[in-house]
Amino acid sequence: METAEPPSARVALFIGSMRGGGAERVMLDLASGLARKGLKVDLVLMHAKGEYLHLVPDDVRVIDLDTRKLVSFLADFLRYVRRERPAAVLSTLLLPELAVLIAKLMFRKRLRVVLRQANVFSDALKLASFRNRQYMRLVRLLMPAADAIVAVSNGVASDLRHQAPRAAGKVTTIYNPVVAPGLREQAAAPAEHAWFNHGGVPVILAAGRLAPQKDYPTLLRAFTEVTRSREARLVILGQGPERERLLELAAQLGIEDSFDLPGFDVNPFRYMSRASVFVLPSMSEGFPNVLAQAMACGTPVVSTDCPGGPSEMLEGGRWGRLPPVGDWRAMARAIEDTLDNPPPAEKLKARASVYSVEASVDRYHDLLTGAHGEG
């Protein structure tokens, strides 16, 4: 381990791992961007594993707590803070947020704490397991101790201020760092899946963890309706506990020959750029990175009008249709209308440029360094 730095020299970004999720991708991009701006950055992980781990740049130091239990993970993180004395810590997701808030109570003015709230808190509370609900309530109770709380959309911010009114004055909105300088090069890379290399048959694409929140069954039913009037194919990138259920549903609907689940891909942009339409069927979203990424690739998008960021990102339907949550018939109509009348690719790319990595990193830099005072 390196010699401890002076208190003002280092910032830490704390998350569970570098698995292939949206929060993990954001923390990777923030760590890289903050290091480019001259900060000494530690990426502190409960487990140093995951699909994005090999993408961490050399100028970001990886700290592996290698923990298995909640008590030991908390103790390990507190030891890290005592030893390395970071000036500030940014955390996201439940357990890292809880640990960072406890550290704030212990170290107080020695440690600046910024939380990142990625989901609509009230919706996440409803969907959480019994144990996680207790952790979430504890995080909500301790939130006023944070120096700043980042909401990834105005919808998330509004809900959070209602859920944690004592912390309302510390909540600010910063959009995720989505559109990176190398995105266009990644989008131009070859797509290995055969369906994306033969024109004529439109391919409908979705991407994200195969979990109940994403409501992929509604998309499968909508796709089935679309295939009644035209030939089409559906691909969902990602992995998760719903995989077998989705394959079984596809067989029941009779679409198994035009549906594929190829798994997680570290470069989804090469598929987004070749898709006919990108669809987000979620029940709730904080800030769906994939929606902005698809637009940055010039791909038409459809999203449910779910709580959180989609309607905000699409400006109420200006940049993509917004069918109601769970309504597969309305989703099918939105997909068909988009296939028939796609918006200009260049306009979608221009809209997506609002969500650049540079703009987001600048805002996080100011919060972590206290450049503009307390959050």
C-alpha cells in the first residue's frame, strides 16, 4: 500500500464492484474524468471484480476491500479512511452509501461526503427486499449528514426532497456522464451478431439488467404484436435473474426464432448504432444511461413514461414516444410509429450531447473539492 497522502490530495469513489451495470459505468467514467482533471483518485470496491474492471485507467488506484460480510466491509472501509485520509468520498448504491454516511458521522469535518442517488427513492423502497428496506430507511435517516446529494434527474431530486425533507437543501441534479469522447468510435466497431449485419429486417434493441424493474415481459408482448404486421427481430443485451423467465415467455408467445438474449456486452454502442429502434420498457428509472447512449448513436428511441428521468430526457415526447408503463399495446404502436417515421439521426445526437462526460465531471469535481461551497 502506498504511503498515506495529505488530507487534501485524494478523493475516493466507493461502490460494490465493477460489474456491468449502469452505476458501475458511471463511477468508472467519473473516476477517469476526475483523474484527467488532476485529482488523485481511489476507486474503492467491496470486491475488485466485474466486466468493467479492466477498463480502469492506470492513473486511478483500485482499492479492493475484498469483503464478504456487512460488518467486516464497514470496518474495512473505515480503516481505509483512517489510513489514506481522502479529502472526499463519493458513493452510490445502498451499502456503500450507508458506510460513507457512518464514516461521515465518525470523521465529520475531516471527510467531505457526496452521495449519488440513482433511482426514484420511493419506488426503489417499494421494490426492495425486507432487509434492504431497513438499510434504505437508515440511509434516509442519515442523509442530512452528507455534504451534498446528487440526484441523476430532476424527477429523482423531487422525490428525494419529499422522502428526506431534512436533507432537501443538499440535493442537486447532475446528469450522468454518458456521452464520452470515444463513443462514436465504439459505435463504429463491428457488431458480431448476425442480425445487425443484414439489412432489410428491422432489429428492435433493449439493454439493461434482466430484472423485474426493467419489465421486459411487456416489451416481449409488444414485440409479438409488432410481428403480426411486419417481420422484425428483438435483441436484449444484459444478464440477470429474469433470463430463464424471458426465454420461457418468448416460447409461449411463439417469438423464440426472432428473439435473442446474447448477454452483457461491454460495447453496446456497436449494436445501438445498427438498431432500428431502441426501447426502454422500465417501470421506474432514475436516469437511464442507455436512452441517452442510443440517441448519441443516432438511434430512434421509445421509452415508457415511467417515474424518474425518461420523460425529462425526451422532453415530454419531443425526442421519442412515451407509452404508459405496462401497456404493451401502446408500446407496440409506439414502436411501429417510430419504425415508420424515425426522427433525424443528427438531431438525436445533438440532444444527447447535453449528457457529455465533461459537463458531468466538472460538476462532480466542484462538489467533491468544495469549489462552490457546501452542497
